[in-house]
Amino acid sequence: MISALSDEYFMKLALAEAEKARIAGEVPVGAVVVCNNVVIARAHNQTEILHDVTAHAEMLALTAASNYLGGKYLQDCTLFVTLEPCPMCAGALYWAQVGRIVYGAADDKKGFFRFGKEILHPKTKIEYGVLQEECSQIMTKFFKSKR
């Protein structure tokens, strides 16, 4: 059983966003930003829909969270994302000074961890592997359907 306000609960919300991306024909990545146990932003990949290579779930969620809070720094926030962020998104997470990042599936080819944790703000905490199987599965199914 998944309890409310747990990492698993918020990752399930990110997975729901990933499902929206999948239905729209986008790479199925979803993200939510949580501040004081309240979801303040939700997003999913929209690079195809918006014709914008920067329209990753994380980038859209950061923008929405910053707008919600009225400031660019998100030190008291946690980003839940279904896939390990890419270096571009990690750079944005650095500048936003996100307090914590929780991701589900690793991305060995394009994930930021290839370059080390130093790409993130030094105070950012990282958790990974939350609902890893579900997060990996949505990606695997999506790419199998494209072959």
C-alpha cells in the first residue's frame, strides 16, 4: 500500500504525467514539483507538440513551480521525475537550486549522472529507484511500439 505524501505517492503522480506524454506520442516522461507536501507543478514531455527541444517534463515543471511560488529558487521543493534528468535539465535544476530530486528509472545513455553529481547544486539531495520498474516499463513499452 502506498501512503499519501510518500515518495511513491508523488512518483505515481509523475507516472500519470508520463502516461499523458505517451498518449500524445511524446517520450513518456512525467514530473511533479512538491513543496511542503503540496504539488505545485505537473508536467510531461512536450517536445513534439511544442516543436521545442527544451520542452522536457523537468523544464516545464520548473517553470510552472517558479511561477507558482513567484521566484526562481526552489530550495524547499522536491522534483519527482520518472526518468533520470538529462544534462540540460540538470543544469536548470542547478540554477533553480532544487532541494531534492527523486527519479525512478536510470538513463545510462543520456542521464546527467554520466557527468557526476557535481552538475547539480551542491545542496541538492538525490534519491533514485523509486518505482523503478514502473518507470522503466513505460519507457520500454513506448520504444518497442516505435520499432
